[in-house]
Amino acid sequence: MYEYEWKCAWGDADPHGIAYYPNLIDAMHRAGEEFMDSRGVAYWDIPDDHGVHMPIVSMDTDFKRPVEAGDVITITVEPDLGGKSLAMKLTATDDDGNELFFGDEQHVCVSKPENKPVEIPDEVRAALTDDE
């Protein structure tokens, strides 16, 4: 499990100070990006280093409580690897441990030249399953 801390800035909120939902989705995706980067397989390096892309093919979000400007939240990332896919379960909590929102990102591994589903490269799989 990986943890990412995000602070809701004033610019992330609507005029009432409540976080605008697309910014929460962006924060979730950023948590996933930071997880990948922390494992040495940053999304932006995968195409050149491994000849594949890992685009999102589906995403689901369930909001439980509002996030307000100034709130600092923790988003946990729990990866689940398939043969040709990577699912990420994302959970956001506040300082008191209250669950704020949940998300699921489903990525598929596709070949760079043909854009067809392929097995996740062994090096990427090893980086994502290493329990460092």
C-alpha cells in the first residue's frame, strides 16, 4: 500500500470552499502516478523503456464526505495486477481517519506500435509487486 498526501488549495474549491470533484479525481490519479514513480516505473517512462502504454480504460469514484479548501487528505493506493491489466484501489481519508471518497482506476497494458493488449512486461510487474 502506498500513501500520498494532498492539500486542497483554494483554487481546487468552488465559491463555497468545497473541493470541485474533478480536482479530487485529479488528486486520485496523481496518487497513482506517484505510486508508479516511487516504484521506478513512471507512466511517462514506460513507453520508451518498455514499449507499452498503460492507459486508463475505466474509472469509478464514490464520494462520501466533502473536502474543503485547506483540508489535507491521505490517498492510499492498493495495486492489483492482472496479466494485461493493473487495477488501483484508491481511498481518501482525513486526519481523523474518516473516509472521504473512494476510487478505482483500471489500466490496460497495450503495445506501443499496435495499440493492442499485451502482457505487462516482467520488469514493470517486478517493480509493482516488490514489497520494499
